[in-house]
Amino acid sequence: MEIEILENAGALVNCSRCGIVCQIAQTANKEARPLKHAAKEGCCVACALTGFLKLELEIEHLLPPGTDISEALKMPHIQQQFGRVFIAGQSDVTLDQINWERVTSNWDLPVVLKRRGRRS
Ligand SMILES: [Zn+2]
């Protein structure tokens, strides 16, 4: 794990997707995958998770057709699965930092996240 000290720690920035005010974290794990703390600008935790779910995990293809994704994401056993993914991926985020209500209420906002590197 390679921890990066963030120069702008404590600065307030707006989430580039939903606009909520966020504070730059003190540190980021360079190898965090998914969900690494942003150094300058980026998304709030809820929007970053949404981007991961939509673009990288392609969650709509993992669930049975017709599944209400918002309802699925409110289920504790589904959320626990993500908690395990965060631990395995050395994520900067823990399950208790996720505001699932915010994830689902903003689900339909466009996702315009930069991809980090190539998918493998
Ligand atoms: Zn956001």
C-alpha cells in the first residue's frame, strides 16, 4: 500500500457530478481500487461509487433483467458485498462512509468519470 499525502487536504470542493460540498482527504492510497480519494477535484463518495457500479462493475448486467437497482442497493446483504470489495481493493472508502440514500436518489444523474488506466 503506497499512501500519498494530499497537498490540498482539508480544502472544500464541489462534487463534479452532484455538486455537494466535499472536503479533500488527508491521504490517498495510490493502489486503492475501487474508490481512491481525490487530490484536487472529483466526486463525493456516493457519486464515485455510482461511477464504479455503472462503468466498471456494469451492475445492470450483473443483476437479473428488470431488477430495480435502487431497491437492490438498499439491501444490507448487497451492501455487505461491496464492503468486501472495498477491503479486497484496499479502497480509501469503508462501507460506513457510503450514503446509500444519496447513491440511489442521484442514480440517474449522468456519470462522467475519468477512467484510471486500462481495464484488464
Ligand atoms: Zn456527488
